[in-house]
Amino acid sequence: MQAAEASDRIARFPIHDPAAALGAGLALINGDRAEAVIPLARRLTEAHPRSAQAHQLLGLAARAATDSLTACEAFAAAAALAPRDALIAHSFARTTLEAGRPAAAFFAAAAALAPQDGSVILGHAAALFHEGRAGEAIARLETMLAAHPLWLDGHRSLAALRGQMGENPLANIAAALDRNPRSPELHHLAIAIALQARDLPRAEAAVQAARAALGDAAWLSLNAGHIASESGAIADADTYFAAAGASADPGAAWMHARHLIRAARPEAAAALLEPMLGQPGAHALWPYLSLAWRMTGDDRAQWLEGDPRLVGVYDIGLPAEDLAALAQHLRGLHLAKAAPLDQSVRGGTQTDGNLLLRAEPAIRDLKARLLAIVAQHVAQLPEADPAHPTLPARRVPQRIAGSWSVRLTGAGFHTDHVHPQGWFSSALYLALPETLGRGEADHAGWLSLGEARELVPGLAPYRLVEPRQGRLVLFPSTMWHGTRPFTAGERLTIAFDIARPRQDIAP
């Protein structure tokens, strides 16, 4: 939606008619104008306090704008006015969960209205987990999957829950495959979950089981090549990737590019990836192009990540006692026993859900403080470059796409990784080991930017950032980052991603 059309819709917003206003508001929200809808929806609720649709629109706009407290309150009002509306009941339960409040009972009520809605069932399981009832969440998903063994979203959620509780994440998928041995979707999921669990032998066995059941297929050769490469079997990986054939799909090509970089063939990786830039899903290719260009001395590496304005180091301005109180609150949110699947955490745990959507006053204050620093960082960026993944023309709104806390203990660390679906990523330090050295030669516990030690061991980082309590580091989401291990103690952080603003509409 272009600016002129949005302005016209706002000027003609039908305050007199809640049903028409809901349709008009949804059009604006879908046009990425949620923040503009919120004051209109507030006026609508004031004019029609008994209209469930008016409160529903306010909830939808606030949720899209990541204002979880307003969304939760609006949907609570809508649910009270329309207690038999299944969609409103689900929205109320969902926003209650996102606000960090007990929501299992509300999901149960929504499930009674829509018993076959898979998203409600998944939300109920998440709410049970957040309330410290992981066993109930797992049992509920197991029951549903016993009746619906091809429900892939259910398998994914159950695998994630099992993994965080230190259990076998593949147990239910294996049982489903026993009943449906020729399901390509289940075989694909078994391979993906094994890879997320970093269990390469099990992933290889899953590929072989899929081949036995389905025969040879390009996607199986592609996965076999990826697994072989991750295992260090470079020659075997070459054979598998050759059998898979050339792929023009960015969603698959990154695996081949990753292998080529590990095999020290950066020219081949660049030749594979460069023609795909601009395609849907190509954002995930930038981290590998960065490595390929740096390995070959290509000037485009400097264009992509060399400008120092892309990285910012800030003090968030909270006194030590406030940081300590926030850290103590976060420790109570670390309910898992193990790191999540498919994450960079080693030797620690990560909170579940979007942390900065929680409605506690301390979290809301922190979110506002962090977004103000993000705005400051974005304001000093270089001018727009439509070819650059971090320098788009449209730079608003700046919304939290995901956020979490990580608690590392012992010699915990993050492996080098990227968040290619985001725009900017971050690290905020809240608690650090007392023994953490300052300026030590090994940089224990420091944040490393631009290193990919598993793929290119000799590549120097762009920058090493010393952790300090209250320090926030912002950097492009496509930039490789990780941490150096420390010897002992606790390292408690918050991380978040800023969503890349849509570029198909005018500011």
C-alpha cells in the first residue's frame, strides 16, 4: 500500500460502522500501517464500546505493532463481548501468552470452540510449557499425534519441546514413520530434526531410511551431501551434491555453497550464489557470499560488511541495581533443561517465546529503551543502496521480530551463526562471570563479529567486542557472529532481531 492510498484510507476511516472499520483497518494492517491504525481503533472502541469488532481491530493492530499489552487488553474486551467467537477466543489466548501471562485456560476455552484448529492446540502446548507444565504439553501433543500422525506442525512443536527438556526429539516422528513409511514429508522432517539436534549419525540414518522407502531423489542427495560435508567427508559430499544436480532454489543452494566454502572453493560458491540474488529467499545467501568474497579478496566484501557504521556499541543507561533486578527476573524464565534445537547455544539454555513482548513493566521499559537505541543506530546508517541487504530505502517501522534470553554457564558459548531473516541482530549483557578477564589475549566470553570458525578457520573477525553489563551491540543479521568460551560462571544476555521493513510500499 502506497502512502497516498494509506492516507486516503485513514482520512475516510468509517468510525460510524465497526464492521466496515474492521475491513478498512485490516487493509491498512496488511499494508504495513499497523501503527497508524491503533489511534483509529481506539476512537472506534470509544464510539462503540459494546462492539467486539472494534476491540478486535484494536487488538489486531496492536499485535502487528508488537504492543502486546494493548493487544491482550483489547482481545480480552472483545472476548467478553463475543464469548462464542472462536477466532477472538484464540486471539485472546495468543496475546495473553505473548504478554507473558498464564494462558493455558484461555487456550483450553478456545479449543472447546475450535477443537480441530491445530494452531490452538500448539498454542495450548506452548502455554502449558510457559506455566511449568511441560509434561502436560508433551502428553497433549502426543495424544493428538497418535490420532493424526501426519500433522507436521505438531511433530515440529513436540520435537522442540522434547529437545528443550533433554528428551529424544525424534521419538514421535519415528513412531509416525512406522505407521506411514512412505511419507516423504515425514522423512524430510526426520532428517531436518536430526540436523537441528546436531545428531549427524542419526541424520545420515534418516536419509538412508528415506532412500530405502522412497528411492533416490535429488532432495535426498542434497541432504546427504550436506550431512557428509558437516561430518568432514568432503569427497563423499562432492559425490552427493553432483548427484543432486544444480539447484536454482536459494532455499537449497545454501547447503551446497556452505560445502564449497568448507572445501576452500570460494570461487565456485560465489558463482553458484550470485545469480540468485534478488530471488525470494535469497536473503539467506548473503552470509555465504560474504565468506566467499572475503576468501577471494573481492572488493564487494568491504561493500557488504566493511562500513563501521553497520555495527554499533551502546550503553543502555540502566543503573547496576536495575540490571541486577532484570537479570534475576530473567533467570526465572529459563524453564528449559537444554538448549533449543537448531540454535547456537552450547552449554546453556534459552527462553521460549518472544521475550520483549512480555507485559511486565521492567520488560516494557527495556523494550522502549532498546527500540530508541535501534532508531539512533538506524539514523546514522549510510545512505540507501537497493542492492545492499542492510541498507534499504524504507527503514520504518522498526519492530522486534524475535527476542530471547540466553543463560550460559560453565564454559558455555555460541557457535558462529547468522540470523538471515532479520535486519539487525543484537547482544545485550546483563550478568557476566566475575572472573571474566578484561582484555585477555584469548578474549574469553567476547562477542566475535565476522568469524565463521567452523567453515573458514583462518578468517579473522571484523571485530571483537568486550562484554560489559548494560552494553548493547547491534550488527547486521546477515553478519556471522559467535562468542568465545569462558572458563566458569554465568553469562546472561538478551538478544533480539529487528524485522527488515517491507520495501514494496512507500514510507
